Amino acid sequence: MDQRLIVIFWSAGSGIFLASIGALFGGFAGYVARRHGRSPGGFVGWRILRSVERMSKQELSPHLAGFVIGAFDGAAFLGTLGVGFGFLIGRTEWLALGHLGPILYTFALVAALAAVVGMAAYAFANGGIVIFGSACVGGLAGVYAGALVGEAAGILIGAWIGLILGFLVGWLGRRSRWPRTSRIHIEHEEGEP
């Protein structure tokens, strides 16, 4: 195969794949940021948002705007890194074209794990000791059950399943126990003059 085609395939494949991962990850991060009153994004995302609003002749909802900003920022950042990575690999012939799939799969797995760990940290910070404790107990129970069933591979799978189930039990238990009020309303009586 011609060397130029190899460089193009590596660059395009890496760029498109990492841009899609960046769009999903960034879109979710932008949505969560807007949901909690923060302003997400950088130069690219805000420019795209303004262009979309100008073309549609209406403002997007804050959550959708956060998603759009984050998605385009993430796609621009990881897409640029992917094109550079693919160009470098294609020019130096470090790897055969058949290795592109496993490398991109690894990037997707790392991004997915980063999203899961970030969401778990956010949930633990907001959920308190009840959710954290139930996730720990669930994880330990999953490790034990996994060791009994499948030895080393079972331990890893059991730990993740146990953590998730323990988190869900703690979250559902916490939601049913406490009311969903976020503020305490105090009424003041004004004295007569």
C-alpha cells in the first residue's frame, strides 16, 4: 500500500474515533456543568453554540447548550490529538494498520473508565457516607462472590458488579429515607410597629 494512504488512514481513523469519544465525554461533562450552574467549555464550543443559535434564530436551553459546548470542545481537542497521533504513527511506521483497532479500543476504554470514575466520585461526594459505605460493602461482597465462582477473573467482575449494586442500594435507600427538599424554609413574623 502507498505510504500516503497509510498516513491518511491512520490520521483519519484516529481523528474521527477520538473526536467521537471527545464529543460524548465533553457533551456529558458540559451538560453536568450547566446542570449545576457552572459555565462549561472553551473557545470552540462557545463559537459553535453561537452559530447554532444564530442559524436556528432561538436560544438553546441551558442543558442543551452545555451539551453542545462540551461536545464540540471535546471533539476538537481529542480529534486534533487523534489526527496528530495517527499522522505520527503513519509516518514512522511504528505499527501496522491492523493495530489501529486495539489502540483505539484502548482509548475508548480509558475514556469510559474516566467517565465512570468521575461520576462515581461526584455521586459519593453528594451522597455521603450511606452511599459510600454501601458501595464498599457491595464491592467486598462482589470480590468474595467472584473469587468463589471464577477465581482471578471473577474477582474483577464481581468487584465491579458489587460496587454498582451496592451504590444503587445505597442511593435508592437514601432517596426513600429522606425528603427531597434542598432548603429549609423559615418564616419570620414581623412585629407590629
